[in-house]
Amino acid sequence: MIDIHSHILPGVDDGAQTEEDSLAMAREAVRQGVHTIIATPHHRNGSFDNLGDTIIQHVDILNELFKNLPLTVLPGQEIRMNGDIIDELKQGDALTLANSKYVFVEFPSQHVPHYAGQMLFDLQVAGYTPIIVHPERNSELIEHPDRLFEFVHKGALTQITSGSVIGKFGKTIQKFTHQLIDANLAHFVASDAHNTTSRSFWMHEAYDVIQDKYGEHTKYVFMENSQLLIDDMHVHRDEPFRVKRKKILGLF
């Protein structure tokens, strides 16, 4: 398996704090069946700034540390949406995923910036393919899923979290995650792992649930999309649908 979202770099954000933590995460990733992992530390989220050159240096150090493990680390970044993303990408301060055209874009957890649609469009005009990370955990998108439909309909991709698939963030988020899969509004499954306990990988468990609920084909489409991203190729994407909101007592 390939995990395109992790916080395995030590001491740079709220993920691994020491090299020992990184090693523990690496061993758990391997146990889960992960052979390639993209390190995606937070950037411009109000708490952490991690510039591209620094990330690349940390990735090189980790690959040396992991030389006896069957695990390869590639550089990436989880970029909080801001008005300077394109300039930073061109300057190298912001990174795409594994030197591809794909770039992670994170929204604040409680809302979607008013300029999000324009920024996602501008990224595509500049030659990048934006991937909205963990949309299933965004309060505004849960309440107004049509906003996500519009973003995807206009070319953005999304990455759901393995923990969300299996219910680690609660029933509401789990239900919305599966609604996104049903509506072809999810394109990647990744761990967003921060540690080996409360925010672990859970990739194997998530793929088991996906296979049981949606079949082997859907499972392998998700897995292949991660490989296609690493190879900087076009990923599989089906025509998206709007999430169906069920009426409760005659009301939405």
C-alpha cells in the first residue's frame, strides 16, 4: 500500500516528536502493509510553517534512519488554504506530493474559506491538481455537501481518512465519509497518521471495510489512485453526484 498523507517527520508539527516516534510509526506502517509513505507536515495552518527545503532535508534523514525497513518516504506538505499557495509552490516553499502535479489543500476544520472555489480554480490553471484533505471532517461541508460537489465537479479531488472510514472520529463523520464514497466524491484513502495510538494508520482496516461494503473493485481503485499520484499520472475519477440528504420528520 501507499499512504499519501502522514505526519511522520519528527519535531516539525503535531505528529511524531522524536526519531523514536518516527521509527515506531514506520514499523506500524510496514505492519499495515504500507511500503511508500508521503510525509505531509502542516504548513501555514496558524501553528506550523514547514518550508519545502526543510521538509526535503528531513525526508532524507528519515530514509537513512529507515534503511533497514521496507519503507520509502517521499516529500509532501499539507497546506492550509491561503492566498500565496501558487507563489509558494513556484518558489519551492510549498511542495506538491512526491514532486507530482498533485497538491494537498486543507480547509479550517469549522468552515470553508469564501475564496476556496477561486483558489482551487487558479491552482488548476497554474498546472496543479488540488486535493482537498479530509473533507469529511469539515463542519461546513458536512452541513452543506453541495459545496464539495461543486469543487469536485470543477476538477478538484479529495482524500478521505482511514480513521473516518472505520468510525474513529465518530458516527457522524463516518456516515458522511461513506456518503462521499457513494457519491464519487472521494478519490484517495490515506491515514493522516500522527502517532501509533490515537491517530494511527488504520489503512488495512479501512480497506477491509471498503471491500466489504463497496467491493474489491472500489478498494483497488483507491489503492491504484495512490500509485498513479506517485507516478504523476491521471487518477481514476467517476462522475460525481450530490450527496443525498435524507428527510427527518418531513424536514431536511
